[in-house]
Amino acid sequence: MPTEFTPLTALIGGALIGLAASLLYASLGRIAGISGILNSAVDEREGRGWRLAFLLGLIAGAAAWFAFAGAPGRDDFPLPWLLAAGLLVGFGTRWGNGCTSGHGICGLARLSKRSLLSVLAFMGTGFITTFVMRHVIGVAA
């Protein structure tokens, strides 16, 4: 089954993520790991302002995309599965000491061995899961 992948929007999105991570590091010396930013925004008082601004910018960016381009993805996916997936992602970011943005974008840029192992683990798991879901179980993307 074909996917809705469009290389241009993926390229633009990736460039914007890289730009945001670079600007955050250049201006504040901080790493743009979303789970770390969220945890620190809740747990710490110092630096809460920029963290909340960053998180609100993520939400505003998604809202702008929805307003101008429409909702991407599947609208037929059951809500319980979406909630379970969200909880698993949250658990994984705690267990892996960071999220995909922190390890994949910022950690690899800093040549972190821990981030390289994390990226290999979650990319490998993603490849295997996609293969099993599509070709073994037969669930279309």
C-alpha cells in the first residue's frame, strides 16, 4: 500500500528541525531534546521561560501546519492504540534517557556514543516493527 510520504515536506521539516536545534544551541548553549526540555520545564524553575516558549513553538508550528495543510496521517486509527503508542513512547524516552530528537539530532551531532547506540536501537526496532506489521501481520501503513 502506498504511503503519503512527500520528500519535499520531509526535507523542509528536517531542515527546520536542524535550524531550531542549531539556534537553540548557538543562543543558549542548550540541547534540543524535547523530553529533556519538557521534564525540566516541569521540574525546574530556572530556565523555565525558554523551555515553555520552545514547547509552545512546537505546538504552534503543528497548529499552523494543520491550518494550512490539513491533518496528516490516518484518521481511522483506533484511539486506544494511539493512547497506548503515546504511553510507550513516553516510557521509551524515560528508559532511553532521551527522545529521538535529543539522541538522533543533537546527540549524533555531538558524536555521542550513547546516542549512536540509541539511534541504532530505535531505528532498528522501527524497521522490524514496520516489516512485521506490513508483511507478517498484514496491516497496511
